[in-house]
Amino acid sequence: MKIYAALALVISLLVLSPPAGALAAEDKKPALRDDSSQSFEELGKDFRGWLGRWWEYIGGTTAHEQQPVISLMLRNREKLALSDDQVKKLEQLRSDFEKETIRNEADIRVAEIDLNNLLQVQSADLEKVEAKIRDIERLRADLRIARIRAIEKGKALLTAEQRKKLQELLSDQRFTRSQPWGGR
């Protein structure tokens, strides 16, 4: 879902942005090199680099981290031959993680508002700004770590044979799933 929202944002920015000449000033450095001998490959690298930085800025994760592994396990409970107890524990793990995610994302949004307020003054207090940014990034890191912990707890509930089948399912998913910007 994040991917579709991000893609829609990029498309709308490209469509709605004014022509480059309208904003260009003589002293401003162009976003892409102005060299007429620049190949399409170099332009593609620049564009992918910009997209990668943008993706990281909005809190993007790697393709592996985007996969809803516990949900995948539950959707494929028959293929994995999950017991009722395993299903119950996996559902509880997923539920607990979803609650934690909601709380964490709310904390991030509040911290972003606080950061914005710190930056609205004539002269921002850089120590407070830095502390707030570090706090926001700590919250994002905590969320990523919590997700990985939940996945590992879910995997720990599986037998060796079930883990092998899960790995096969994950491999199949990597090829059928759309990954943002060339599988970052």
C-alpha cells in the first residue's frame, strides 16, 4: 500500500510540477547534469539515485522488509501445514505488531509536528532540532526492529520443514511481487 501511495506521489509531482525553465535561475545548479553528451544510462542512474534517496527519506524499507511474512504464513497455512496452535500464536504476533505499529507511527507523526514547530521560528535551536530528528529516526528504527523481531518469533514457531516451505514461498513471492524502483 505504501508503494502505491509513493508511486502516486511521484507521478503527481511529475505531472503537477512547473516546467524547469519557470523555476530555473542563472545561479542555481540543475538537478541533472547539463552535459549534452550525457547518455540515457547516466540519466537513468541519476533518476534512480534520486528515487532511492526519496524512498529512504519517506521511510522506505528494503523489498525483504516489505514482505508481510506472518500474513504470508497465515494465508498459506495449508501449504505450511500449520497447527491450530501455530495459527493462533501467529495471529497474536501479527495483532501485537499491528498495535505497536499504530502507536509507533502516531509517535512519529507527533514528533514530526514538533520538529516542524521547532523549524517555524526565525532562528531554529539546532540542538533541539537535532535531538528531535534523532528521536524520530530512533522511532523508525524501533519500528523496523520490532517488525524483524515479530517475523523471527513467527519463524521460531515453525518446524524445520515448515521453515523450508516458507523459504520457498518467500522466493516465489520475490519474483511475483512488484518491488519499488528496480527491487531496491
